[in-house]
Amino acid sequence: MKRRLLLAAATGSALMLGGCASQSIDQYRAEKPELDLQKYFNGTLDAYGVFTDRSGAVVKRFTVVMNCSWQGNEGVLDEDFTYSDGTTQKRIWRLTKLQDGKYTGTAGDVIGTAQGQARGNAFYWTYTLSLPVDGSVYEVRFDDWMYLMTDKVMLNKATMSKFGVKLGEVTLSFTKR
């Protein structure tokens, strides 16, 4: 009986720890089509997204028009958001391409510097955002995973958290014009 309990506890612990494992950008190294951020985020893109809370309920829907350009290793992603409640928002990202597929970025509502890396068809991007909600502003962490599906379509899934607690997710589809 003790042996069964120990085996069950060990199996349960392994499953719980396995569930906590996170993906690595390197696991996408061989995936195609290969994502070239300077090529994909160049010109005009349309994006369609939803924000879901912890339960998975859609809290907000939005569209984005992005006008993107690069000068050497410096890029500008000018984003215009329109939300389902009629509100609008603008964010202008300034990206810098570094060595080994790495990128840094800044924006007016981003605290500090965003860090990212591309491998294969994927891009991992993490940053802290000042998020206004009902008259208050919260600093929340975003962990974005982007996956190039075709030369025109990219999917993005972002987890939003504070103090390590998941607050919700953003799911977004980009379409290059």
C-alpha cells in the first residue's frame, strides 16, 4: 500500500512539474516558413484579436492597423488599435535587431526594454506594459509567442500576468497586405 501511494505521489509530482515546463525558442529552429521580422513587419498589416480573462471569456475584441518600416537594423511598428467598445489607442514600437535573431524594443507604454528572439517560424517577445483599466494603471508582464503560418499570416498568443499570476490572454492574427 505504501509503495502504491509513493508511486502515485511521484507520478503526480512529475505530471505537475511537466505542466510547469515552458517552451524554448530553440525548439522552433527548423520550422518553416522562416520568420524574418524585417521582411514580415514591413509595409501595412491588419490584425484581429481578442483579450480573454482567466476563465477564457472574451473581455474585449479589437482590430489593429500597423504601418511598419525599417532603416537598417532599426524598425518602427506604428500600431492603431480600435476596440469593440469604440475606444482607440496608438502604440509605436521602436525595434532594434541584434545578433543571433535577438531584438530589443521600446514603446511609450512599455516599461523598460522589451526583449525578443526569433528562431525558425517563431518569435518570443517579453515586456512589461503600463495597462490602464477603469481609471487605474497596472504594470503587467506580457509573454508573446508569434508563429509565421504563411508569408502573409502570423498568429500571436500572449499571456498577461502580474506577480506570476496569469490575468488573461491575447490571441491575435496578423495579415500582411
